[in-house]
Amino acid sequence: MLPERRGVFAGSDPIKPAADHGVPAVRRSRKSGRIRLLFWIFSFAALFSICIATFGFKMFFHGVEEHQSFLLSTDVKDVQVEANTTEQPKKKPHRARFYPCKVELKDSVEARDEPKTFWNFVKFSLQYVVRENIQSHANHITPRFGGHQTLEEREQSFRAVNQTIHCGFVEGFDGSPNTGFDLDNEDKMYMYTCTIVVSSCIFGSSDFLRRPTSKMISQFSKENVCFIMFVDKETLVKLSKEGSIPDEKRFIGLWRMVVVSNLPYDDMRKTGKVPKFLSHRLFPSARYSIWLDSKLRLHTDPMLLIEYFLWRNNAEYAISNHYTRHCVWDEVQQNKRLNKYNHTAIDQQFLFYQSDGLHKFDPSDPNKPLPSYVPEGSVIVRAHTPMSNLFSCLWFNEVDRFTSRDQLSFGYAFLKLKRTNPDKPFVLHMFKDCERRAITKLFHHRNP
């Protein structure tokens, strides 16, 4: 056999092994070279990583500092939260839900029984300003639907005495245009015959038409109660396109559609306060009226509501409290937070009320005149008594003078009326909001 020849490549001359190291030395030399190569490669990679990390973070924070100059309210904590992509976004808090409660209505309108002593409330005579004597200032004063009530006239109007007060529908001076809320003569004649009224309004196509639930309305109420829906021409056209077309007698279901021309205010919300507060002016023969916001559908017989809220409580005016807020201070902040109205106008109104004695609501006061100074306001049940009519005029005049946010002026108007007439009670029943939810169905307003 031939001897083993290691380290010899074919075609080359034989290499003699070294005398001291031999073949193992060659192997160790090659291995050592590979280790040194790997060491330098890893060293270079580590050094490169350190450089990238150092300069990269400097660039990142430099960018953050430049970006912060464009932010109004960003701090380091905010930047760290944005950089941390693993953090889950916070969920929006759930809106509180409110539910109806049981209302002990009578079983039938046949059992209705108006108390014989019901109308024994404070009595006095109210007359209303029809036309102001401003001919000498005709070139300087523009006629207004609410008139031009002076502060002295305003102060006097809170007195429950025989008097003539501003209460809307003030005509312009001779030769001036009408101040608004014009009605067709046929509608006026129909409204004059109404003794019990359920009314609502839609102006500026702001809502859908919510018809009362017919099966819940008794035959007596269908024959004896006027259901009036005030609309403008724009709204009537919109409803007709949606399939709600009045019949030959101007009815859509139970609603008698009454078209209002020449709206008195550019603010549709303020225009809506005319039928809301001044039902005694629009329906001069009415003994009772029920107001519904257009977002509600009535599914309770109106006669049962009059019996429950007025007769049973011997009250001449009934309105629900607000479901969360009871102090006007809180209502002011909420209106400003949601930008419901010009903040300056709200502040001016609120400061005026504070200077005239408005104080915070104290829920712990056992002698508080009302369970809340903030109403929900979408349902009002009232008897057309002198004090009820006076309060309605006073509340409307505050909306006419200040903002259309009537929840801001309700508590002030009530407390000032009560303070001005300590010996002449105004019997206002403020019922629970859950009762309002039990007698109506709530919908969202139409999207603009």
C-alpha cells in the first residue's frame, strides 16, 4: 500500500512538513485567521449600530422639538404616547341612558272629572300691547315682533295686577311692514274655536313630522282637541316631497297643518318660542294647551295628561325638570361648552340675572320653591289662567330680549315672578323627566 500523503494537491509539488509543527500547525493558523476575521466583522457591526442609534435618536428628538413649535398644548408625555404604538386608544365614555317611569294615568277619558274648584287661582286682567306709540321715532326704530320694552316696563310686567304688557305680536307703526308670524284667515278662524289644544312646530325643515299615535288617542279627544302643527312654506314643501301631503282640509293624520308666513326672527329656534310660549295669544278661546317639541311623538291621550299633571296636582302650569342639570350655573357652562349660542351673549344675560338676584340652586334646601331651576322644556301642560299667561309672557320676553336658550331664563323668570308677588301664588308643578319619557317617544332631530 502507498503511504498516506496529506497536504498535497494534484498537479503540485510535494510540500515537506515542517520539522517542529507539521500539519496541526497549519490547521490552527487557518482557524485563528477565521476567528480574527469574525471578530473584526462583529466589532464593525457593533460600532455601526452604536453610531446609528446615537445619531438616529438625536434626529428623532430634533424633529419632535421642531414639531412642538406648531402645537398649542403638546407636552413630552403626549409625544411619548404617540410614539408608543402598542398602547390601545382610550374608549369614549358611554352616554348615560335614561328610562321612563310608571305614570298612574286614569284608565279612560270617560272617567275625567274637572275639579269644581280648579279655576280658583289668582285673578287679574291682562291686556297686551298691540302697537307701540313710536311714530315720532319712526326713522330710528325698526318695528319688532316683541316690541321695544323698556327696563321700566319690564320691571312693571312682573306684577300680577291688571295691566297691559308686551307679549309678542306687536304691530309696526303706520306704513311699516308687519312684524311677522302671519297666518291665513281660515286658519285663524279654526284656531279661534279651539278650547283644548295640542301644538308643535317645525321651521326651516329642521325635523320630520311625528304623528300622534292614533290608537292611543280617544275618540273624545279626536273630536274635541285641536292638534295644530305650525310650519313654514319650506317645511311644508319638504314634508310633501317625503309623502306627508295635507288633505283638502289641511290635515296630515291628526295634525292640522298651519302655515306661518313672514317668520319674525332669523333664528329658527327663537321663532319656535312663539307657539311654545304664546299659546294663549294664538288660541284666545282655549282653556288648556299642551306643547310638544317636534322631536317627540305623543302616545298618550291629551285629556289624561291634563287630568294627571294639572287637575290631580291642582296646578295651573306643568313642566318637567332636566334629566341631569338643575342649576342655571351648570346650564350656562354646558351651553358654552357645546357652543349652543354666542358666549358673550350668554355671559351678558347671566350677569344681568345675577345682578337681579338669581342665586344657585340648593338641592339640600327644604324650602326650595322648585325641585330644579332648569327645565327639560319639551312638554308643557298648562291651564290658561292669568298667572299662567303672565308667566308665559314673561318667559317669552326674556327669550326675545336675550338668547333663544330658554332653559337659561326659566328659573330667573319664575323666581322673580314669585318674589315680586309674595301674596299671589303661581302653582307650577315640575314633574320628573322620566314621566315625560313615559308619555312620549323621543326621536333625534333631522340631520342638517
